[in-house]
Amino acid sequence: MKQIRHTPVAPTHTRWLASGAAIDAHRHDDHQIVYAGRGMLAITTDAGSWVAPANRAIWVPAGTTHAHRAHGGLELHLVGLPATDNPLGLNDPTVLTVAPLLRELILAYTRTPHDDSPERGRLRAVLLDQLRASHRHPMHLPAPTTPRLKALCEILQADPADNSTLASLGKQVGVSARTLSRLFRADLGMTFPQWRTQLRLCHALALLAEDTPVTTVAHMCGWSSTSAFIDVFRRAFGHTPGTHPTASATSGAPWPDDRETSR
């Protein structure tokens, strides 16, 4: 990332971003909680991307260089925390479940960022307690570091619906399927099918945030059928894409129950 801004204090406030808008690469000396009250947020670092729809938040540790991108009209809530205050004990970006109570706490806390009252201090304490209880989710699309794996991943990122086999993709980048399979495990910590499914789910979340019909999303992301897409989506997120929060939902609208899944 070039021209990295250094903003020592991570801000606490609410702001709106239009769909497709971005905040360029920057870093803070503080930790930050980033939550999309509406729309979907993607955060990118040199290590990959993390995505968070309206029932997720992203923990961004102090010193992490990151950029934001909005999908759907984004209601962005930012909560800055001193580097000495790490309620989660996490040193890498992490996607967290935002239960209804935590959502309301984040909304209330970011509405009045300059309030130093004792009441606000108690609100912050409860917010941190709820963060500690939040489930963590592996909605991370790791970024490759080896040149040929980068080239392959760029092909799929340009067209997530590409159903080419690993052998076919290997011919395009000049590497055998066996070598690529080994690189996926060594460099990204997952198999090729797992990485491609994660890529497609991230792309699907972005399309849903822009109110794209479910059938269209399934086609644009490369699933063989709408029902196959719905099945994978349900197993990943605990609810169907048809009941997923979208840009047209109001910021106060409820979302489907979030269930822990085994995958």
C-alpha cells in the first residue's frame, strides 16, 4: 500500500459512505472497532481482506495499515480504543458477531463521541463487556505472497464465477496443479476449493449489500444453482441470503438470528 496516512488517534464517530466509496490506506496508534450499521464493509490489509455485513464488526488492532471499501450505502460506526486497552487480546484483524445489544451500544456510543460524562463511561464499559462475549468468525480472505499464486488469485478475483479447474488455471500461470495445491496450503493455510469458496462468499456479500437478487448473485459468483448457493451461504452464516440484511434495510431493522456453524 502506498502513501499510507498515519492518524495517531483512532476516531470515534459515525459517517456515511456511498456504495463503492473508499477510505485510503492508513493506520492508527489505537485499536479500532469498525461496524457497518447498514450496507457491507470490506477492510483490506497486506495480509488479505475481511468483510462485515450489518451483523458483524471488524476488530482492527493498533498499528494495522488498512483501507475501507463500502458496498451498498454504508453507515459506518467507528470506535477507537487506546492501544493499552485490548479487551479481546487479539493482534490481528478479526470479524466479530454483533448481537442486538452490542449493536445498540455501538450506535449509542458513536452518536455522542465528545461526551465525557460518567454515563458514557459506563456505556463504554458495557460495550467492552459485550465485545469480550462476541463470537469470532473466519470471514478472512488471505492474500497470497508468492508471485504465481498471486497471478492465479487475481484471475479468480477478476471473475469469481470462473469454474476453471486448478490444472487449467495452472496452465495459465505456468505451474502444475500439484505445486499450486501445495502453495495454497503453505501460503494461505487453506485448500484451493476453500479459498475459492471464501472468495465467492465475500463477493456474494458485496452483491447482496447492493440489493442484487439472490439468483443473480448465485450466477455471478459461480454456483451451479441458486439452491447450491443458498446451502453454502446458510452453512457459512446461519441464515439464507434471502433473509440477509441489505442496503435497502433501515439501520434499525432486525436481522436473522446468528447461529454458530461448524464450518
